[in-house]
Amino acid sequence: MRAYGEGAVVRGFGMAGAIALAALVAGTLSACEGEAGGQGGGTLRIAGASDPDHIDPASGYTFASIALSRTFARPLFTTRPSNTFEETVPLRPDVARELPTRENGGVSADGRTYTIRLRDGVMWNTSPARTVTAADYVRGFKRLCNPASPSGGQGYYRSTIAGMASYCADYAEVDAEDAAAMAAFQRDHDIEGLTAKDDSTLVVRLDHPAGDLLNLLSLQFATAAPREYDAYVPDGAEFRANTISNGPYQITEYTPNKTIVLGRNPAWKASSDPARPAYVDRIQITLGQDTPESVQQQLEQGAADLAWDAPVPNAALARLKAARDPRLAVRRSPSLGPFLVFNTQSPGNGRALADRRVRQAIAHAVDRTALVKIYGGPDVAEPLTQVIPPGNVGHRRYDPYPTPGGAGDPARCRTLLAEAGHAGGLTLRFPYRVSGNNPKIAQSLQADLAACGITARLIADGNGTFYGRTLVTPSDAREGKWDVAVPNWTPDWFGNNGRSMIQPLFDGRNYGTNSTNYGAYDNPEVNRLIDEAQQAEDPARAAELLHRTDRLVMDDAAVVPLLALDFPIFRSDRVRDPLFVPTIQAYDYTNLRLSS
């Protein structure tokens, strides 16, 4: 794989410097908008396996759900899609008029108050159309802690925005099945650090300076919510049938696990949206295809244009690379590719997975060389032996559990298991996603564990339920419905992104429904270091603290990192000028054209 060196765009400047540089680059990039050639119109056809984890932008936390919500829910800030990775890092305004800085009065002298002014002309597709206001963004933040479908990203905001932690703690006590009760709580309780000064001005006050606040405000969690959403249980069936848009597209049809169709939003104005040219007229997502081979066949034959949740199959990848097929690209998206996570709450095997000695034993069992082959070879995948992957703040290459040639050491695994009191082995419940390379990954790990004396019982699981229920339901975890699993993690942003790797996965204070700390890992020293790194003004100091956190997590064997991946992506002949979004490993649906 190629060397990773991204992040230099904003790292090393401190908070004010990072924001100012981002503003400068954003202005340069905006001047280049609209220069690509080709025709507009047509229907973009997307094929894949299953529903996203959530359709509600407040709780959607998979590539598929975020790719979808980007078409109808707009945050205050965004990044540019591009096939050059470095161009995707700087922030630029979306619904906000500009990036707030100290120079333009948007950031206070102490770095704890941000004043954000909304641009004119951003409308909801209500009847009649209605202007998006600062109060809609406050409502969006209030919904993040709802007890029905809480946001997996809420920890970012709870630990940053003044008063949000206490607000969320109180909201957790509200009836999760009563939409009226949730709406009343949001109406009657304020978040101290969020104020709609007027319809077009949002004021955000922080517990402490946070140089990555604008990154947090660029995430799909931080989108506005219209008042109509108060009538529905968040992400419930009624909500999914009644989404409201302030982006260029609106959901016009939704049949679970079958079809999602989007048409143009008549209230959207191109003049109010600098980020989404919205060339195509319609987007049709067809689900129910569980094999990447069937999706790939449709793409190559022209029956579909893009894949929804399926990778390029290995056989096709080798063939397409050999033929230098221009429809294939390998894009950079520095991520914690598949990793093995342990359910530390499982009662199975006498609570064996709560014992770090058992987890450390399993860390010696994995043959990463076999996994590299599954993904198509070393030009696409490389072994990863620490939590923070290359290209992210805090990364340093090291291997705390080395094995000969990286191919696993079952004898060492057996010895350590015996020392932990499990000489007779273990039996583990192992749910796996049915799409993409996931079945092959599960089978490979099953063989590794068997060589160590561990029986892994594989359980097929759809993408939507895997991330939408299986891994994120604490009661299921406590009942031992799963023991080990293999999710993926891509940082929520790049550049000044130290906590987007560590905090969501390993901050024990954020564990709960929809948490991405899937295994309920909790180490007070890790939590303390997360806070210290977040508040560090010196980027070098923050990076050092994050590396120390990485080592603690690996010493506890909270997870077993497996691979760092680049991302092969294929498009049909009809797709012209597609631009890549590395945080969701997909082309931007609003920023491509179709040939006639």
C-alpha cells in the first residue's frame, strides 16, 4: 500500500491557525466549483444488500446511512468530495455563511464561544416551504440524546458543548416509546451551550476550547431538525415514512430492505447550496442482493451504476486491475479496517471475555496474511497491529502481539488460554455481516480460533441489523447473544481528527444504546487521557496522549485490529466525473453526472 501522510493541511497550527487555514483553502476550492463537464439529469441506480442502520440523520452511523442523509439533510459545515485525498480534509461552509474565526468575530478570544450565521435561502420541503432556522439546529442537537434511537456520536457533543451532558442524562429517563413525551422534554429543557440568538444566528458555548468543534458541526448528526419531527418516535416507522428535506433530494419512496427512491426537492435552491450541484434528477436504491458478485455483475452490465454496501469482489478486482479498466479506482480512506471486538459483558464461558488474558490470547491467534489476500492483496490491504491506523493523529507503528510472519501463533494462544484457566477452550457466538468480504473474513477467523481450541459459531446477520441492533443493544450484550464480531471503523473526519478514532470506540462513559463502543470497554485511565488529549492546545502533545491511549487499549486487548485498507470502488459506464468522500468510502451522489 502507499505511504500515508495526510493531515498536514491543518495539523500543527493550533485551533486558530487550523480554522484560518481551512477558511483560506475552502475559499480557493469554492472558486473551482462547476468546472466539470458532462450532462445533468437521469436516474442514478444503486444496488446493494440491506437497509441502512438508521434513516434518521441523528442516529445514522454507517457508510450507507450517511451517504443517504447527505442528500436530504445539511449540516452547518462540510468538506469537499474529491479524488485527491488532501482536498477532502479542509472544512468549508454549508448552511453556515462562513467559517467562524477570531478575525471575523465568529470565535471568542477564549475559544469557548462560537457565533455561526446561517446563509439565506435554505428551505424545508414543507407545505408551504419554510426557511431553515437556527432553532432547527438547536432541535437537531436536542434529538441526539433521545432514548428511542440515540446517536452513536453524541459523546462528541456531550463532552464539548456546555450543559449537554446533564441534558442528555435527564433525557435518558423519558419514555422511549412516547413521541409526545420526548417532544415535551425537548421543548421544556434547554442545553446551556446552545442558543438561537435569532432565526439566522446560532451561538455555541463550550465547556473548554475545542479546536475540532467545526469538524463536529460538519457531521450528519449535527443537521437541523424541522418541528414536524416532534410528532414521531425518532427513526421509527412513522419517521421513516415522513422525512423532511433541506437538501437537493427528498425521499419519495421507502420499502424496508427493498427500495429507497429519492427525487428532487422542489424547495431546494442551487444558489443556497455551494456543496451539492445535484446533477441527477432521481436516485433509486435497490436492496436485497447479498452477494458482491451479483452487484458487480449489474455494474459491469450497466443494470446499475454504483454499489450501495458491497465491495468489488476479489476475482473481479484482479481482472479489472489487469485490464486497467478505467471504471475501477482505488481511493484513499485511512481507516481501522475490519477489527475483532469482544463483548466484555457476555456471561458465556464463565465471563471469559471480561478477562484481558483471554483477549490477549486470542490476539495471538489471528492470521492477518490470510485476510490481506481476501481483500485483494498488499496494494489494497496491509496488516494493522495498533488501534490508530496510518494517516490519523497519534499513529505510530508497533505490534504488541507479534506472531511469526504475521500469520498467527496458535500454540502461543493455547498456552495463554490455559494460563487463564481455559485449557479446554471456549465456544463463542460470532455474528457476521452477510455482504461483501465479511463471510470470508468470518470463516478465516473461525479457522484461526479453531487452531487455538476455540469454537466460533457463525451467525449470519444483515448489515442493517448488525449495526442497528446486534452490536448496539446493551441488553442483548448482557444476555450473551454475541461474543465476538468484526465491524469496521473509518474516522468521522480527517485532519485534526485525534478523538474521532479513540473516543467513539473506547470511551467507557459513552456506552449505551447505539454506542459504537461495541464491547462496553471501560478503562478510567483511557477516559482520562481522552479528555486530556481533547483539551491539549499543542498538536504534538495531543498526538502523544492519543498514542499512549492506543497502547493502553492494546495492552487491554479491547479489540484486535486486523487491516488498514485502501478502498477499491467501481462505477458503471454511465457515471461521469464522480468525486469520492473518504469518510463514507463512496462517491458523492449529489456530485456526479450520468451520460445519456
